[in-house]
Amino acid sequence: MGATPGVRGGPPFRIGLLGHGTVGAAFAVLLEERADEIERFNGQRPVISGVLTRSQGNFEEILAGADLLVELMGGTEPAREYLLAAMRSGKDVVSANKQLLSQHGEELFETAREHGVRLRFEAAVAGAVPVVRVLEESLSATPIERIHGIVNGTTNFILTEMSAGASYAQALAHAQQLGYAEADPSDDVSGRDAAAKMAILARLAFGTPVHLDDVPYEGIEHLHGDDMAYARELGLGLKLIGTAERRDGGVSVRVYPALLYGGHPLASVVGPFNAVTVESEAITEITMSGPGAGGRQTASAVLGDVVSVMTGGARPPAPPLSLPLIEDVESAFYLHLDVADHPGVLAAVTQALGEHEVSIKSVVQRGLGENARLVMVTHPVRESRMSAAVEQVAAFEFVRSTPRTIRVIEEEFI
Amino acid sequence: MGATPGVRGGPPFRIGLLGHGTVGAAFAVLLEERADEIERFNGQRPVISGVLTRSQGNFEEILAGADLLVELMGGTEPAREYLLAAMRSGKDVVSANKQLLSQHGEELFETAREHGVRLRFEAAVAGAVPVVRVLEESLSATPIERIHGIVNGTTNFILTEMSAGASYAQALAHAQQLGYAEADPSDDVSGRDAAAKMAILARLAFGTPVHLDDVPYEGIEHLHGDDMAYARELGLGLKLIGTAERRDGGVSVRVYPALLYGGHPLASVVGPFNAVTVESEAITEITMSGPGAGGRQTASAVLGDVVSVMTGGARPPAPPLSLPLIEDVESAFYLHLDVADHPGVLAAVTQALGEHEVSIKSVVQRGLGENARLVMVTHPVRESRMSAAVEQVAAFEFVRSTPRTIRVIEEEFI
């Protein structure tokens, strides 16, 4: 693990590694494997000059002996403190820490800018899929309109299993068995993990600060097998989607389960994969997909960041803009109602919806003895109006269970 | 068009533009739209300081007055001569010219390296899909095993129409009507355009020189509606695929129509889109997709390159490796035979195939009066063996028409 001298005469490029868990260990192995090739391209050999774990190493010494710090500890503290200290001493840093970036991003960006150092974090979102770099660099001259992302592989795996007929509990158990979900899966299934990643992507795409707390999120725990079946019937797929988009002069960022039309580029993303679609008038749309996590994939993204710093291919972040965050946006909705099978029920429901300017695109009504199921898809409507309409409908005496809504994303391009 | 002074006091970043056709004009418009934003991020305002067309401008003057040349003329000469002259005078260059890069890439790379200047060409492959940058930078530390690409939107559009029942002639006429195909479509439908792009991607992925002439290509003109129908029956999609991969200690690069299993990431790419899948043990696989062409999309990729040069985010190319180019590789094949419906025909065919070590994975035989159709899919076999086997089968007196073969790509990941 300790410093290996550079082979080609020149001094080695010294990397201080903070954290030696799954990703840290995979990074050390990958670096060792690729050091020859990196030296061939860049003339400098990257070596790990020090490792900090809970039980070993001294941060100050590691910092003093490194050209670059790689932070793979996770969590906000002491990772934040270490990264700030490194940048203040003029060192470039690479991190894979989505919690930290989504909660303390502005402080980190500001410090990087002030000290003229690079802060890279490709691995914080979508693993080896180079969405961070593409937004920061390839598309830096492109006015981005919208990002839709499947940025949590655990929930995408669970929803894929559910669409094949598994219950939520069965799918979650299978995900845990395969190592795709933690023993406590709440960060993934609640949508919070995806919200952190969308906060980071929104910051990159629109240049305005977005904190995790600014991102409303809804998870997948409440989805029913019924809804999956109706989705199939309507020709729709069900995914946990993160959206970051320009709306009404500001920016809206949110995470929610969504029904996607079959032609949407994210509709075909199955299993524990991640995918991000970037829309812009100038480029129409670009989609990038790949495995969302895994120690070696994440390590590969981290190593790409290290090489970009070695080759001077990164720059300090630009100063932030200040765009308002818009909360109440328009969506189309799927609405599921269990109702008594009386004459006039459909008329009462559609009238209530109409009073809130919710207009219906399609309806399926199905009798079930004394009851009936109404499944509707609406035209796009402001979410506050939809909530008010659903509240009014829920109060009808003929409604037999709590109405369920899921947002619908329609194909807008091609 | 002429030089606009920089607004924020500092000197402007002067761009000499060679070529003012569809892409050149779109680039000038996009640059104008984005100049404020680029200046905000980089402190320097990009301006077009001179334009060379067939009828106006003087190359030497434009070169002398520019910080960077953008070449959007197309064709090999005089584009090659101009880019070499610019780099020899120490200027960075951006080009969208796939012909030039696939035929004179090594001379251009060598000149860039010798003079320490940047040579960027994102727009030469897959339009706004940032595959060049991702290979050059994000994945520069990743040992790439294979690239599969749909890198010609014209042929993908035609094949999409054919899979919906159109004949080749109908689909081509429709593509021409929509502006997706040229009046003379031979460069696209022959596979030559895709071969040029794959030569460029292979050079980036594997670091070894690959010339357009090194890339065997086969087009889509000879594909039958029959084959599309059988493909559907077998659950396969038919695409024009470019492959660049490590094989037998060397590199194989080729373009060919291929049947893809439904789960392959490229199987769902329809219409005039491009997509590239990069496979590596360290990253599993990453897929990037988007519109393949269009003036504004291409201009957007060119502008991304310009910004990368302004921000110092690119470096001169590395010296080449020298890996052998492997021609005779293994593929699975679809084989279509029209035969007389006699007893013993299937036995004779399978025996002939077996003698060349071609082993059959699946067979569909269908009687048609006195004749029958045999449609087979083989296990992977060296292409030279398959050719020899098909030659032997074609000589049987009971074979009624020339046998047709199409390569098959099986799902290898997930």
C-alpha cells in the first residue's frame, strides 16, 4: 500500500486515500493495475502515498505527503472537514460522496474556487456512467432544459421484479439477497438517495445551488401490484424517476415514481442499472446508461477523476447563479379509485376533477361485484390542483379506499 | 460574422472558421447565442474572427488572426493541409471531419503531439453524443474490451422502417424525403461511413492506429424483408453494427448488419439515432445514445470542443501503440437457405456445416410446395470457417438460391 517510487525517473503523483472500505479497496487494486498505462500516457506514475482508515493513519501527515486526496469515507463528517482542509492547503480533491456534495456542495465549491483547486466527483452519481463529466464539460456550452434520471439501481431492480409479478416484499428480499439492497433499505426505497443525486445533477446542469433539502422525494414503498398491472395494460413502464428541469423561470428538482410511455429512452432500462437522459433544444436528447454501483465500477469513475486532475483536464467550479426553485409543477397523472358501482359515480368524479381543471385523457372502468375500479390518466395539470381534486374525490361516500396517484411522463421528443 | 470585441475587458478568444455550410452556419449561430454564458464561466468571450469559404477569405490571414481553428469543410483536402498548417504554427484545432480523421488520423495526431497543441473532434462520431470525450477522458484509465456502435443514423432509420414492413427501396425513399439520406446514399448504406467512425473510435479505445482501409464493412443494401420477418420470429432485432474489440492479442474493427437479442442495449435504438456501448471488465458496460446528426447537434459538439480548449481541458494525443489488426474473428450466424423439399436435405446441410466446425443452435424449416426454407442460427464460429461451409452448401444441387448469412450478437452481460 505504501509509496512506490515512480518508475520512469520523474516523481510519482502521490494520492492520499481517505477510507478503505469496498470502494477504497477496489480503487487501490484498480490503480495498481492501471498505473503503467497511466504513466505511459501522462509521464507520471500515480501511487497511493498514504491511507486513512478509522484505525490507522494520520490525516495531517497524509495530506502533507500527497498531491491529491481521494475521499471514499462516505458520510458528511469528518469527510467535509478533511476535504475543506485539503483544498485550503491548495490540494486537488476527488470524492465519491453524494451525501456530502448534496448537503455541503456550495461550501465545497466555494472553497475550491477560492483556492483555485479542482473538486471532482464523477462517482457520486450513477457510478461509472460519466454523467457528471458530460454535464460539466461536453455540455457546458449547451443550455440544458431537462434531466430525467434513473439514479438508484436498488429501486430499479425492485420495480423490474415487480413488473414481472413479484410483490414489493418479495422483490426487496431478492434485492437484499443479491446485495443490491441494504439490510435497512430506507435510504434507497424512500427516494432520498436519488434525491441527493438529483440535487448534484441539477447544480451541474443549471449552475444554481440545490440542496438535498430542496428536493421533494417520494419512494416506491406504497406502490401496489395492481398499479403495475394497470401500467402494463396502458402500455406504460413504472420507474423511480428523478427530474431536474427549467420551469417558469426557475428550476424544479424532484424524485417520484412515474409511469413512462414505452418509447421513452428510460422505459427500457431494467435491473440494477442507472440511466440519465439530458434534453436540450440544441442536442435534442442524449441518454447515458450503465451499472449504477459496485465497488469496481465506482473505483473506475474515481480513477477517471484522478487522471483528469493529473492531466490538467479539470477546472475549479464556476460561481453559482441564483435561480428560484419551483415546487408546484405540472404533471400528467394516473389515478386509481375503488368505488361503489352506482350510476352517476363516473360523472361525479369527472365533475370534481374538472372543477380543479384536471382533464381526463383516458379512463378504464371495471366492475368487481358491488364495486368498480376506475383507472384514469389525466392531461398535465399543476400538482397542487391535482392534490386538491383528489382530496375532494376521496371525500365522496362512494369511494371505497384511499385514491392512489402516480405521475405519468409522456414522450416529448422524436 | 466579423470580430466582435470582448465585452468584459479581456481580449476575446478568436476562432477562425473554415467552412460555412450547414454545420458551419449552425455553429456561428450557436456560438453567438452562447457567448455570454461561456464568457461568464471562462472570463473570455469566444468570437469568430474570420471565415473561409470557397468564395471568400484568405487562409493565412484567418490563421494569423485566430487563437483556434474550427474546420467544418469536410473532405480530406484542403482540410488536411489547413489543419496541419494550423498545428505547425502552434494553434489548437477542432474538426468534425470523419473522413479526414479516419484516413489521416496518425499524421494529424503526430503533428499535434509534436507541436504540443490540442486536436479535438467530438462531432466526427455520433454528433452530440459525447462518445469521443468519454473514451478520451472519462474512460482513459479503463481497459476497454469492446465497443459496439450504431453510428450511422441513416441506416438505422431505414432498418427501423423495414422492421415495420417497408421494403428497402420504400424505406430509403422515405429517408431521402425526410432529409436523413443523401440523393446518393452509397456512403451510408454501404457501411463505409460507419467504418470511418469505427476506425476513429477504435483508435481512441485501444490507442493503436486504425485506418479506414483497415475496417472491413458490409452494408444493408442486400437485406431482404424475409430476413426481417425471420428476425422478428426469432426475437431478434436487425441493426447495422460497428464493432471494435480486443481479440487474440490484437484488435478487430468491422461493420456489418447484425441480429441482436432483444435484451442488448442497442436493440431498442430506433429511428435516426446513434448509440455506442462500451464494455470493460471494470465498468461492465456503458451505453450512450442520442441524435446522430443534424447541423445544430453537430454544432453543439463542436462548441463543446471549443470550450474544452478555452478551459485547458484537453491535451495533445498520446503516442500510438502498435497492436495487430485481426481479421478473422468468431461470430454466431443466421443462415437462410432455399432448398428443394427432399428427404435428407437437412442432414446434408448440417453435415457440411459440421465438417467446417459450424455447430447449429436453432433451426426453423418451413415447406413451400416443392421447396422449403431453412433458417438456422449457429454457435460462434470463425468467419473463414463459416464462409467455407456456406460455399460448400451453396454448391449442393438442392439449393435453390444463394445462401444468405447475417451475423448474430448475443447478450453477453447482465
